[in-house]
Amino acid sequence: MARKIVAGNWKMNLNRDEAFALVSEITGMLKDEESRNLKVILFPSFVHLGAVVQLCLGDARIHVGAQNCNDHVAGAYTGEISASMIQSYGANHVLIGHSERRLYFKESGDLLSHKINMALQQSLTPVFCIGESLEERNSSIHFNRIEQQLSTEIFHLSGDDFKKCIIAYEPVWAIGTGLTASPEQAQEMHAFIRAIIRKKYSIEVAEETSILYGGSCNDQNAAQIFSLPDVDGGLIGGASLKSRSFVNIIKSLP
């Protein structure tokens, strides 16, 4: 059975004091949830990574990840961050293929495949993002787009390595727009993703893979979305910047 997960992607937000305060508030509010088998992942900006790891030490429920990594081990890549640097600070997850990286920074499928490899080599868990645009959905090629991303960008992995990854489905048309996929749309796509994984690997791998929903999920709709049979949690954007909203989302996990 796939583990239930809520991840918060802070994107390019929060200064030092705001970041520290948010972590403190989240950990404090989760004290009464200690009996639950929670997995929470925080994705702060790179400049906060080491400090957030230190603030979360001792709480096995909370993991910390980076929002990106470079596809090289090391070298003359000014401004870039390697997977080994991330790992050396005690972080254990990394976002790869987020729709904003694909759109704004023109990251290709080949590049993302290399990033996945780098992450796994450093024992980081890739949270691999896939999703379709509004144009692709309106053209009824959204299933083809999702299958193409999986097939060309991550299915080069062995079954054992794939089991180390988390998949996040992002309906790109529902990110930052206030739009949210209907429960039927979300379940349909998550079930499709799981079926593709089952076809490529096995029933066991498919059932153990956590597939997160990443499209304008908030504390008002999280419970309904998380109740869907093939949704294993959420990759949260704006709502993860407010401690009460984020914790309410976490508490919505079944």
C-alpha cells in the first residue's frame, strides 16, 4: 500500500525569519498528531535548506527536500546546486520536473532523466512531477502526454529504483489559477498513472507508489481529494506557506 504524504513547495517565497517561524509553527501544531503515520515533506528555498533540516531534527514525520538539483555531479556550473550538496545538508528529497521548471527554464525530458539519476545516486528521493497543459486537456491528448512523460523521463529506471520515487500529478492548468480538477478528473488521472506503472513494472510496484495530487489543493478541498482511492496525498503550493492551512491539509489525510 502506498504511503500517504503531504509535501509543501515554498517556491521562491519567505525570508529567513518567515521560514523559521513557519517551520516552528508547523512542528508545534503537529504535536497532537504524533500517533498518526504521517509523512510530511518541506521544500524550502536552497538558502534555507540547512537551517530547516536542523529545525526538523528529532521529528521523524517531517522530511526536507530541495526544489531542484543539477544533472551533473560537480563542475563549473555557476549558481547551480548538486544532489550531493543537498544530501550533505541532511535533506533527503528533491523535486524534479515541476511544471514551472519545465515551462520557465525549458527543462527537457532528457535533462530530467539525468536529474533523477543524480538524485538516486545520492540516496535522495525524487518527487517527480508530471502533468498536462489546458491546451493538451482541451485537445483530449492529456492521457497521451502523461504516458509520454512517464515513458521517456522515468521509466528507464529499474523496478527497484522506481520504487524509491514519488510521483506528483500536476494539472498545469490548475496551478496558481484557483482552478482545481474535479474529484472525478483527479481520480481518473491518478488511476491511469497507476495503471501505466502496473503495465511497465508490476502490480506490487504500482500499489506501493505514492501518487500525489498537485493542483491548487487547499484546506477546503483536501479532504475530498485525499479520499479518492488512487490519490495518496498532495504537493501543496501557496497553502503550504500558511501554517494553519498546511496543517489542516495534513490532518485531512485519511
